[in-house]
Amino acid sequence: MPYPQLDRQQLRVKPLQERHNKVDIARDHVPADAAPADRSAFDNAVFKDTVERIRQARANGRPVIVAFGAHTIKNGLGPVLIRLMEEGWVTHLATNGAGIIHDWEFAYLGQSSEDVRANVATGQFGIWQETGHYINLAIVVGAYQGMGYGEAVGAMIQQESLTIPTADELQEVIRENMTTNPAQAASAADLLQTITTFDLAPGNMAIPHPCKQYSVQGNAYRLGIPFTGHPMIGHDIIYNHPMNCGAAIGRTAERDFLCFANQVRQLDGGVYLSIGSAVMSPMIFEKSLSMSQNLEMQEGRHIDKHYMLIVDLAKSTWDWNRDGEPPMDNPAYYLRYCKTFNRMGGTMHYMCADNRDFLTALRDALEHECIPTRSAENIGLQADGAAETATHGCADEDPVDQLLKGHPSLAVCRQQLADAIDTIEGSFRQGGKMLLCGNGGSQADCEHIAGELLKSFRRKRPVTTEWAATLPESLRAQLEGGLPALVLRTGGAFASAFANDVSAEAVYAQQVHVLGCPGDVLLAISTSGNSANVLAAARTARAKGLAVIGLTGRDGGALAQLTDRCLCVPADETYQIQELHLPLYHALCLTLENRFFPET
């Protein structure tokens, strides 16, 4: 029988500005270059081994996953985590629902952490308009767009906006997908109910985030690095708000769990850091590792060379790596998270440390001997330090500024272009590649873009990798550094056979399915935004965990709803749109060349 439920519509929800907060991020953050409070505390074999394992993992292209509880964010460690991402040390971050919320409140308000005791007593704890409204809305929109939980909130932070479809558009999606793709129809129905219930206007909803430089999930989105959220229903304050939609949370959280599990599957030779998470981290890890072992064993492999460091404040003298699981009469047995990780094979250590001390010490140790990732070496890139100089200290005028001087109408694309460049850079630095697709003139543009990335554009790109030294001098002198870009094909034996035997509409999607990997980028070009084969490729890319960047006309068409960043140029005629695409992608290619191949 249906039991009575509390009606959240009757709650008196107050503005977030009225709430007293304990933490001010501008005042309380830990700077990215902060020195550890006591370096000597980390002068031990376990910490040194961890640093070396991370270096080896990244040099070999293996993942470094950081899972953490909400206090890592509350303690102001966002800038340190962002630095670790920017330098290529971390490939995946995961946190719980509270971590998502604190990170968002810092980006939006600059403050977080309310007085729980006082606000529960007055019936106001967690009942705040902006937190509940915007995070829940981002999740419902993100579920409809095929995003994960953390990605949906990170995109809202970085883009400082949400795109609200019209009711007619959503009704059409529901009708078209009811039989063939009921999950998409359901997510559209959830969003339709939300915008109808709360009378939301369609179009771009501007949501300023003046402190987004402190946001870990916003910067992860900018860099194209997965940031997954792992909530539990009823655990977080967004469930107090009338806009909360459990179905959308389930869709986005499930997507994030499977994204996390996919990274765990690649963890052989990689590193897993669990920092201040007694429940979320061990629970999602053990299920993910079990599924990963199942799949790997079907292919004759087994994950054994993974390294796990568990960091928390609880003191323990038990040596989990040497002595295994303690007996039940030992207090260490009841450190549940250690017990779980100790059962996961590989190598596991426990360290008692404050998360601020540990992360600043880790960043400090890694930066004292930075090495480029394997991906950077393989494609002939300059080291990260040189790229940083090129990005911020190059005497040449910024290509985007040059673009806007010659084409002032493209100012509307500036932020999306900057975000697209950051996403592509992040993918390349993590070993990813770019796939490109389009039709007709847009296909020719794809070839043009790939050509500028695969070889020198305006600068010399000498090959400096060690393997090149084994080549004859005459051949080595002819090679140039490049960035991995692959144009999907519509002609040739494969494409003609697939179009004839299966579907012309899915020719690009099939190539994305086979060639695309999580962390790669799909650049999809369609002047109308409605090319069926390009839309199919974008949907497939999102399902596989690729970032999708769109290049289209004024209204973006259906493509705009399937992209992470969509550059919609202010033109309507096909030839005019293509004329504006050219300077945009020239600026993109020049900026990437400046960042990866600085002049010496």
C-alpha cells in the first residue's frame, strides 16, 4: 500500500545568502603551492613508495585515481587537487554527494559549511534555495544530456549556465524515443516535469560562479578529467529541496559509478588514493574491482599490480601490507575501510595523516621531480613546464585575441572556445586523441583541422622523444611533433560496405564505437546542427565517455544538446557559417600549438 509522504512543496525555503557559513574559500583555501606543515612527517618508506608509484604509473600511461570525502573540499584543498590535475598526475577524482555540494557552494557563493546544530533546531538545516535549486536542476538537465553526476554540476560551474529546452522539444523527444530508447524518453520526461512544475523559461539560464577558480569539479570539466559523484539518497541537503528528482540522480550517479569502474578496470600498474572516505570509497571500489576482474579474466588477464594508499586520521599501528587482516579482537579489525581495501589484492598501505598535510606533501614531492606523461612523450610534446611558459609567458599575441580583432562577431563564442581548447588540451595530456566528423564542406574542415594538428602549423616542432634517436638522421630531421587527430571516413571500403549492409546514418557512430576511448574528444561539425550521422556519432561518443565539442550555426540544432561545449557561430546560411568556422578552428589549432610546442 502507498504510505504517506512528507510534502517538500510546503517547506519554507530561504535564500542561501541568509545562511551563516563557517568556511570562506578565499580566506581559508590552501594555495596550490603551499608547503606541507611538516615535511619530516612524510620522510618514510610508505610515502616515498607512493610518490614513486605515481610517477611510474603516469610514465606508463596507467591511471591515478583519487577518491575523497567531503572534508577534503571543506578544508580548502581545491587548488591543490586542481594543480595535481593540471600537471597530469591525477586521471580521475571521485567524491560523495556532500563533496559535490561544498565544491559548488564555494564556486557560487564563496562560502560553505553551515551550523548543523543551530539550523536543525530552527528547522532550516539544508533548506536553502540556490543550493537545492541549481544543483538539482543541473542533475536533471545533465541526465537528459547523458552526463554523469559530477560532470553535470562541473559543466554548470565552468560554463556558468544551463540550457533549458522548450516543452515542445522535450515532448518530441519523448514521442520519438518511447519505444526505441525509453531511458532517453524518461529523462526527457523528468526534465519536462521539472520545467513545468517550476515554470522555467527555455533558453540559456545564466548562473554566475564568481569563485569557480576554486572548484575541483568545474576545473576537472575544463580539463576533460572525469570527476565522479557517488551520492546516497537522503544523505545530502539537496534532497530537502522540492526540485529534487530521484530518477535523475539515479541516472547520473549510475553513469558515474560505471565511469569509475571503467577506470578501476585499467588500474593494473596504477595507483588508487583513498583520502578521508570511510564508506563511499571502499564500497564503490570493491564492486568496481570485482566487475573488472570478471571482465579481465574472460580475456585471460587478472588485475594484480594495483597500489592502494588509504589516508585517514584514525590511528593504527597494524601493518596491513605485511600482516594482512587483523584478528577480530584487535581494534584495527574495525577500521572497516582498511579491512575492505586489504581484501582487494595488489599492494595496500594505511597512513594516518591530515588530508591537508598529505596532499600538500604529495604535490610538493611530485613537483620536485616532474616528468612528462607517456602520452606527451609519444607524440613529441615539450615537457609540461615548458608548455606552462608558452601558455602564460609567450610574447606572441593570444590567437583568440587575434581572432576577435578580425572577427568581432565571434565574441559570443569566446568562452566556449576557451573551454573547448582546455578540454582538448586535457585529453591530449592524458594520452587521449581527437576524432573529427562532418559532411561536405564540414568534412573538408575536419581534414584541415587534423592537418594543422598532425604537423607544424606556424612553429617548428622538433621531435625530442628518446625513440627518435634510433632513427637515421636523415629521417629524424624530417619528422615533426604532432597532436593525435583522426578524421572519421565516409568513403572507402569500410564506409561504403557499412552504409550498404547496415546503415549510412551510423557510419560515423560505428567508427566512434571502435576507435573512441574514454577521455578522447569528438569534434563534431554540422552547420545545421541536425546532420543525422553527426548526431549519431555524438550520442555514441557520450555513451562511451568521450568529450563532445560541437561546431555549428546560430541555434546549434539538436547537436547543441549532445555536446559538452558547442561553438554556435552567429550566422544562418551554410556558407556564412563555414566562413566563421575557419577562423575559430585556426585559433584553436594555434593555441594548442603554442601550449604544446613553445618556441625555444
